[in-house]
Amino acid sequence: MESKSLYDESRGPVTIVNTGCCHDCGGRCVLRAHVQDGKVIRIESDTGPGPQIRACARGRAYRQRLYSNERLKYPLRRTAKRGEGSFETISWDAALDEVAENLNRVKKEYGNSSVLFLPGAGNQGMLHGPLGPGLMLQMFGGFTRYWGIPSYEGALFASMATYGTIKTGHSRDDLLNSRMILMWGWNPANTVWDPETALFLAKARENGARMVAVDPRFTDTAATFADEYIPIRPGTDAAMLIAMAYVIITENLQDQTFIDKHTIGFNDYKDYVLGRSGGVPKTPRWAEEITTVPAQTIADLARKYATNKPGALIAGWGPARTAMGEQYSRAANVLCAITGNIGINGGYAAGFMRAYSSRETRHLQPDKNKKAVDKSKGIPSANPVENNALPRADSLYKLSGGTNATSARIHQSRIWDAILTGTAGGHPADPKLAYIVASNCLNQYPNANRGAEALKSLEFIVVHDQFLTPTAKFADIVLPVNTFMERSDIAPPWLGSPYYIYLNKTVDSMYESKTDLEICRDLAPRLGIDPGFFEMSEDEILKMFAGRRPDIDDYEKMKRDGVVKIPLSEPIVAFKDQVKDPENNPFPTLSGKIEIACGHLAEMDNPGIPQVPAYLGHKEHYDSPLSKKYPFQLLTTHSKIRTHSTLEMVPWLREIEAHGLWINPKDAQKMGISHNDMVEVFNDRGCVRIAARVTERIMPGVVNLCQGGWYQPDENGVDTGGCANTLTDDTHSPGGAFAMNSALVDIRPAGKPGKEAV
Amino acid sequence: MAQMGIYFDQSRCTGCFTCVIACKDWYDTPAYTPGRMRVSCIEHGTFPDLFAAYLALSCGHCQNPPCMAACPESAISKDPSTGIVTVDPNKCVGNTRCPEKCRKACPWDVPQFAPEAGARMDKCDLCADRIKHGQQAICVEACPMHAIDIGPLDELYQKYGDQKEAEGFVYKKRFAPAVVFKPRFYKIDGGNP
């Protein structure tokens, strides 16, 4: 070995700083940054004692994001039309003066409800990101914001309606107790879903569990782990789950003891499934027509799931990210319940699937001495604009937890409509100014072209970000924010894992970038706000946050180690106590039982969210009249190289996987489209021009464009950046499910790569 | 010391490319320049009877390396104590003066050249320097699936068996690459094994 040692320290000593990856994926992983002469020169991940929290390619590639030449370096002021991307560099003082002037003016002229705060998930630390700006705007007199999160709103609503909680998951080690694992619309090989998930799936498979994947795509998860792959037509998952219930009920395979003891409403569901309460019997043959899954396959799967207990039905969020997606998620939860797979090792309750609840702090945990608030008369809020607003008609406001039920908020998919139509359009406010933090909302909310129109109509927009995103291009003032490598923070894990990561500041802030907290520190006095909180140091605040967590017992040690792993004496199993001792441990629903038929839903009397799960159509379903005009169903799934639209600018990751439209060869051939040919994907909302990725790994009739590509309209309004939301619908289901996987589109060839459209 | 070898558990690999990026980061390999670790996807079948597997491949450090035999400059050598095959960048004359004879001689396309003219060959050395410093190879340490291992070939055989082929990898007896696999083969009858 003659080559020079990699540990050559002639350019200065190499120190290793413990930090962690902290964007909005299903991870939060350990990173160890090797720093020499103030610069990160290499990155490793967890090399410590197990279980290791190993970062994926995204975190490993972070050096190219930290040092990207595309980083925002200085505050910017817009010099051309919104969206054109022309800016001049200005000083921090000038930028903050202009932001303050506009906030003060809008407050005076229109009131605080016209201040629209759009926080995003671009930063996932406990401190940095939207927390500071939100607090600041609250002290400023309040703001209007959204309810509903695209990732999971349908699944969350269904989880609350069925179980009264989002804590329905097991820790991953419990997969080793499952005899069968149903991976429904769930692709943790790409989306991570807690860092150890894929590894435990591999171990479960090696352990002899039978594994089945249900998905319109032959995902990496299906390819790697599944013994059986069942493709299903998008948006029809509820029909298959209901037909499985039909088989289980008619063959008397249900766990009647469990049903009698722990659930209410089984007979109502039975009546629906058997066709006694109107409608046809929901037989496997009925479902075959709808789902394309052969009746025999449905029946076999139902029998196997009901008789190979314990079985884990893991209901991914993607199929709930469809119009009427609540129904899929409800039907999955109910299938877990009628087979008695809940509260036992190796089972699973589906639902929202939080397991280890490190995000719920001590002060947020239920306080028995606290008086219950009658929310029907108004919901208290620390945000003056929302305080005492009535609950939304279709909200589960009687339950504790879940989505804030206030009617003062606008569903996220309707934000563009609210900006364009305001109170006249039935919205609770008339937004005039948008304050956008860590959010590429134009790209990530549905219907990007409508979003561009809406952003053009506002009086003022300020954006905090690290890059000049498609959203930042519409700002009047862009404020450069540093990355997690340039500040300290604590990252709570995602859904299920017992650990925290402490992110030690690794290098100084690049260029003139600041933390969101520092920005508030400088902006608060300009708004007449006491900057008290914002003047606290990072360390003081983080220490305070850690102090509220009963499971962080040594803050200084966590800081030194960069991670605290909380040992579990046994796997976490949701509802173990409820099932073992129901007398003393009711389910947190209104009835105290699992609600197969949900009383809260029954009271709403909304056919879009019936009391028992049902298969429902909608205006962009595969069999809708619109499907004659737009015959392809579009999926907008997660890519393995991005975290939503974050990490778009990282060359190492771009090299791994080219962005493109997944299309089955059968469909491609009909249109004369070859791999890498340019195509146009379009509907009434917009058109995307992108390379075709011809692959067997997607169902005929279905196309996939991974969400997160950056919106880039050309002079004709054709999006050449491959933003999936150029095509998605900006409406939502009554329970809040987003329709991101329910857009109908058509496709036409658009020439060879690099050439103009034909 | 004995011949070092590499183990890859194909049944676990999800194609996440973490090993590829970890290697590129450690060795500072730019994007669009071939790295020392490469992952390829092997797909078979037509919808819905499908098979897909990934193959992570760095170098087999053959017992009779064809690249070494093919190099006209004697730039490639095999360490007598570890069997690790390395290239001396000072001896390699680059791909304007040599038609990449080493790459063409290797059935697995291991010796790689950057896209720019005159690029010298680069290849995996099993992270000899990291191992010398008591660390694991970067791909071994990085893999979230714990699907890669590096060690003396005899020990790998003992730990993992002596399967020398995987989907996408054909063993060549005359070169005797020091590889061990837990493969996931495509079966003509469809389903995953």
C-alpha cells in the first residue's frame, strides 16, 4: 500500500463532529462529519454500538448539498416579475426592514388573518425551521395557516376515527414475531420509514415470515422482500380490503371473541360487506372488476391473513393519498380488528402507525386534572387569529389529539384557492402576505400552475430557504438560511424508533446565511415584539426542550455522543394494555372500543366519510367520465434520491436515478414511445415535458412521476422540471385526504431527448 | 496474511445505493465519474410476473487477475500478503495512450476510467488504508442492510458458504475472483425464490 494515507493531517487535524441528517424523510440518521480546516471533508454514519442508525445515500451525499454552488448566499430582493427568478443582493438590514414594513402594513390595513404563514417540513429539528417564525408571528397578533398534511392526512383521520389515536404501531423488532407481513402500498426500501425498517423486513423474511406486497408498482420493497406481488389499480385498495373482509366473514374466519370484546359496529360493517344495507355483496369477483386483482388471489390472501396469525398488515400512506383515501385506511384498520391481530406480538393495527412516541413531550401528555374543553363552542388557541373558532363540520373534534379541528384554518390543498378567492370563496381569511419558511409549497402543494397564479396575486411574499426553490422564485424577499451542518439541534426520530439525535454544529454558517432563530431575533424588534425567546442561545433552548423529555436523562452525554438510544425491554406493541385488560384500559375513542362503525362519523352524516369503511368513487377515478379524455392514472410517489423536493441539487444523487415518467412497455409501444424519449404528460391543470422511463415495473394504464422534481414552466407554460404537482388536483376528501395519487392524465410523444417537441 | 475477499448478500440488497455514495464521498469521486463501488439492477419478466435484484460490485481481487495480465505498463499489482489488486496511478499511462486494456480484459468491467481524456484507471482496493487503521471498508460500514462483508476469503467461506455466483455475476474459474454471495436468482417459473 504505497498510496498516501487518508488520515494524512498535513492540512490540519481531522476532527469528527457528531451530527445527524434531518430533513423530512422517514429517517433521522446519525452522521459523523470529518472536519479539517473548517471544512467537512468526509461523512460517515453510525459506527457505534447497535442498533446502529445508519444513514442512507441521501445523508451520505450531504457534502454536495452543504457546499453546493446553488446555495443562497445573501438576502435577495426581487427585480423582475414574480417567478422569473431575477433578484438583487441586498443587506440583511434592508431585507428585514422591508419584511417588517410589509408585515406592519398588512396587519394595519387588513388585520392579522391576512398574514398567511406557510411553514414546511424542510427542516425537522426541534428548534430550527418554522418554530421560531411561528412563535414570532403569534406574538405579532397571529396568522392564518393550513390544516392537513399531504403525506398522511387520510391515514391520520382513519386512525383517529377507528382507534382514537395515532399511536397504533409496533417497534420494528416485533416484525420477527409475525408469521405474515402484508406490505400494502408501502415502500420502505425507498422511503425508509424509520432507519431499521428494511433491515428488520429482511430478518423477518429470513425468519420465515410470508411476505406479500400490494402495489401498482413493482417497487424495490416488493422486489426484495415479497414472496408474492399483487398489483392493484390505484385508488381501489378499499375495494380489495372490503372483499377480503367478505371472504373472512362468509367463511367465518373472523376472530369473534376479539370482535365482541374490543370493537363496536361489526354488524353494521357486515351488513355493508354482505350487501344487506343496500348495494351489492362485496365479493372477490366484485372487487376483481374494480381492482384488476383476480378474485382467487383476493380470497387466498384473505384466508392466509386470517389463519396465519399473528400477521402484520402494514398499510402504507400512499394509497390513502388518494381521493377518498380515508376509506382505504379505515378498511385496513378494520381488517386488522376483525382478525384479532391487534394488541399482540407479531400483529399490527395499521392506522397512523406511530410506535415510540418521543414527539409527545411531558407537557403535551394527557393531564387528568385538566378540565375537558367543550370544543363544539369554540377551540382555544394561542394564535389569536384562531382562538375560539368553531370546529370544522367534518372534523373529529370530540376526540383528543389528531388534526386541529379549528375552522379558522384552510386545508392545505385549498391554499391557492383561498389566496385567489378569499372570504368571498368561502374561506376563513383574505390572505395578502405569505410568510414561507422551510417550504417549497408551490412545488409540493397540489396544482402548481394555480399556485403560481395565486402567488402572483399576493401583495408580499417572504421566503426563508437554503436554495432558490421554485417557491423562492416568487418571493419579494428571500432570506438565506443555513443547513443543519451549520447549527445545533435535536432530531426526534420519525414514527417508531426509540432514539434522539443531537446535531452538533459542524461548520460555521456559509456565506451570510443565518438560522431561522437568528432571523427572528433581528426581525422581532422591528415588529414591536419582545425578542426574549429569540435571544436565548441554541444551547439554552435545546436544554429546555430536552428537559421536557422524560426519556432524555443526560443532556450533556447526548450532546457528546450525538445520539441517545433508548433500550426497550420488550417490543412496543400498540394497544397491548387495551387488549389484555380492557376494563381498566379503554381505547381512546368515544366508545372506549375500536370503532368499526364510528359514532362521530355517523353524526356527520357525510356520504364521503360513512360510519363504516366503504369503497367510493370520485371525479378522477379510473371509471369516471373524465377517464375517456385522460385514460392514464398518475402516481406521484417518493423517489429514492430526494426527500420530497429537498436534495434536488445534489449531483451524486441525481447520478443514481434519472427523473422520468414510469410507463409500461405495452402503453409506450402503442404510442411509439421508447425509453428516454421525451413525452408530454397533461390534463386540464397542466403539462409536464419529461423523459419516458419505460419499465415493466409499473401496471399498464398507470404512470408514475416521483414527486419533488422542481417546477420550471417554459414560455408556453409547459413544466420542464418534472414537478408532479403540475398535474395534481387541489381538492380534498371530507376527512382531509389529499388527491395526489388520483390525477387522470394523457400522454403524447414529444421527440427525442434535447430536441423540441414534435 | 491470506487472500482477502468480499461477500455480498444479494437477498438483502434493496438498491439504495448507500454503498456507492459512501464510497464516492470517502474517495472524493465526483458525480458522473465511475466510483469504486457500483450497483446495477437486473430485471426479468413481464408485468406482473417480475423479478428484480441488485448487484453491488467493487472488485473480486482475483487470484489470477486478468487486468494485471493485460496491463502493458505493469501498473497493476497483486499484494502478495493480502491478494488485494491495486493500480499505481503513476505507472498507468491513462486512456489516451492505452485503449483501456485492463477494463476490456475484466469480465466484470471493474477497472474504470473517468470520462475526461487521459484519465488513469481507478479501482477498489478493499479500503486497505481504512482496514490498516482498524476500520471496516466504507461500503461494509455504510450498508444499511449489513449485506456486505470483507475479510480473509477462507473466513468468508466459513461464515457464508462458498456460493460464487449471483444474479448478474458469472464466476470465472480461470481468474478465481475472491467473492462469496448469498444470491437471489431469477427462476423461469416467475416468483421470487
